[in-house]
Amino acid sequence: MKVHVLCPASSVTGGPEALHQFVDAGQRLGFDMAMRYLPDDDPDPTPGVFRLYRPRVVREVVDAPDSVVVVPETGPQLLLELRHARRVLWWLSVEHFQSRAEAQRGAGLTAGSPLDFVFDPAQRVVHWAQSEYARQWVAQRGASARLLTDYVRDEILDRARALRDGPREDIIAYNPKKGLAFTQALMQVAPPSWRWVPIQNMSPAEVAQLLATAKVYIDFGPHPGRDRIPREAALCGAVVITNTQGSAGNMVDVPIPAASKFDERQPGTVPQVLRRIAQALADHGRLAAELQPYRQWIERQRQAFDDEVFTVLSALEADIVAARRQRLERLA
């Protein structure tokens, strides 16, 4: 069984890293893995930060019955080019697919998207989900998805461990690209002594230093999957406070105390969040200690991911062997 993974070239976001982690894990587990970057005109498409995963790079995929082609949810239309290979759609984010599907529906149209073919049983698309949120979303559309998550790489884990026990300040860190309107609503009525620091224009080391100095990290964005920054914030010792959108809406993907999750769409949420932030600033040690199970869970994710990779690839391999046997029986 040959496994080819299609990945955006030179992209360093969380989704492409998960694709690199998958190829690396499959290689270490003894499977025949390869990465195909798109577009394929870049002579050096592997980002420097992902070279530790050592992907084997190919220019073409093998469209054969004994092959598997994996694409992220950003490129489902690529599956239509395949005629013989097993087709796998890995849901690294729900919102990306929704945006593309909405764009293809056309303005004012209520009919289904051309991308909805992925849910047609006749198409035999195999679904994997990076989050429980995505798994449930796919199930609501009549398809079954196996859980294949990701993990925080060792470099980030080691840096967080080294910084976690340092001195803290009354800083609330936030991502200005996510949930900014609600964050600004908090800032407008918060005590002037609180410092709000956006995570922007920073190196990975600077982000870690901020999260290891801040007492609180808030994230009121859409949470399209198991996002990395909330996990890194917890690893660095910050108290994590989120909304209940996307993957933050369940305790499988973001298992932090319920007292630190808020539905900002409800009236009266701003003062509730401010009270929780005040508690975290005044009693950081106690609230940070409540996240110890979350930190331990994050640190175990690499082994869990290897187990998941072995499970999903073994299942595909068994299906391919069974299909080959059936073809031989028909020819006999």
C-alpha cells in the first residue's frame, strides 16, 4: 500500500504541520508514505520548521487500487481526479470547508454545494477527523469519520517546560486574529491595571515567553479544530479561558474546567468573563493547577497520534487486501 498526502507548499499553519506529522508517523511505523506539495513548482517546498519530519517528496501520485491519497478539507475537489486509489478526506478544520462550499454555491442559491459529493456513500470517500467537533459535524451529514488528531511538537513542549515556573505578571494574552470584537469589549470595561498583550509579530520563542509570563490566555475565536495556541498556553502555565464555539464546545477537544468556558453570544457574558480573569490574576497558582490534567493530556498526544495513525492505516490496508482478494476471486 502506497500512501500519498497532498499538502499546500511552503505553508506553516497548523493543518500542514498535521499533514507532515502524519507522513512522519507513517514512515516510522513502516508504511510507504510520500508527500506531494501543491503547487508543485517550488524546488524547496518543505518549510524549514517542518524539516524535522523528513517527508519523502514525490511529484506524482499513484492512482492505483493499492494506493491511498489523503487530502485536507481545503482540497476535496482533488479527490475527483482519482479513479482507482482509495480517497481520504482529513477534516483538519470544519470552517475552511464550509467557506469553500458556500463560495461554490453561488450568491442567493440554496442548493447543495458541488463539494457535497464527499458525503455521498457511492463516492466511498474515507473520512478522518482532527477533532471530536469535526467528527460530530461529519456524522451529522451522514458519514462516519475516524479520529486522527495531531500533537504539539517536542520543541514547543521542551520550551514550555523550561519556562513554565518563571515569574508571572498581570497580563492577559490573546490572539488578535480570533474573536477580536469580544476581546475589545472586555478591554473597554476591564480595570486599567490589567495588561492586554496581542500575540502578533512574534517569533515562536517570543510567543512562548509571553505565555510563560502572562497569567491568562483568552481565546474567543471560532476554534475550527484542536488549535495549537490554547494548548501551548496551558503548557506554558497560563490559565486558559475560551468560548464554546467549535472544538471548544466539547470536553474532548478542549478539556479545561467548565468554569473557564463562556458562550459570548449570550447577554451578560462580559462581566462573567471578567470575573474569571480576575480570579486567575488573583489566584493564578490554584487555577493553573486545575489545568494539570489538560497539560498531561497534551504531553501524551504524540503517542496517541502514533496509535491513531497505525489504526487508520491498518484499516485501509486491510480494506485494500480484501478488495484485491475479491478481484482475484472474480477472475478465477
